[in-house]
Amino acid sequence: MHGKKPNQVDVEVGRRIRLHRLNAKLSQTELGRQIGVTFQQVQKYEKGVNRVGAGRLTQVAAILNVPITAFFDGAANLSKRAPEKDTVTELLVAPRALRLLQAFSGIPDPAVRSAIVELVEAVRDKPTGKHSRL
């Protein structure tokens, strides 16, 4: 064990805190106020810079209305393997990703959904310059 230094499980727990906080539409400031810490501390938890104690994690789960296990589902094996790039949780906690997914899931027409995916992929693959615009 490396003392109190965060490990891959701590990082994943932080990502999941962020995911559930965004889903609850709470700011870091508001979550911090409710658990008695600064928004900077919440930010450090979410980035995996600081470990979240069991008592604090219990508070976070209660405020976000999720079971405490929501922060650990599938995380047990992380310390035994190399970190994966682009895990589902990592993708969902990217800025505005959850909003995009929520809006996307509200589109009933499969053809429109397909066109949006193609558009996003085209934008992703487009070479960007300093002055490029869509």
C-alpha cells in the first residue's frame, strides 16, 4: 500500500461522484456546501487528487440520492489492471457529455439520431486550424 496517495480506485470513485453530481444537476459549490467542504475540495475528490473518506462518501451518496455502491460498481478490479483509456465513466464525465447524451436520448427519430452521430464524428475527424469554424 502506498499510504494515503490516491490509487486508480480513488480516481474512479471521483469520476463517479462527478457523474452522479452532474446527473443531480448540482454544482461543485452546492455539493460542497451540503457536505461541509469547499468546491475546491469537491473538485479534488472528483479528479482523484484527494481520497474520499467513508464518512464523507456516505454523505455524498445521501445527497446525490444514490447507494454508496454506485461509486464502486466494477471498480474493485481497477487496482489489478492497467488503467483503461476512454472508460464509459471517463467519457460521461467529460464536460457537457451528460447533457449531450440526455438531449440525444430525447430524439425519437432513429434517422435523426444517426445523422447526429455522423455529424459529431465528422466534426471530430475534421482537421482544425486556428481559425477553423463550422
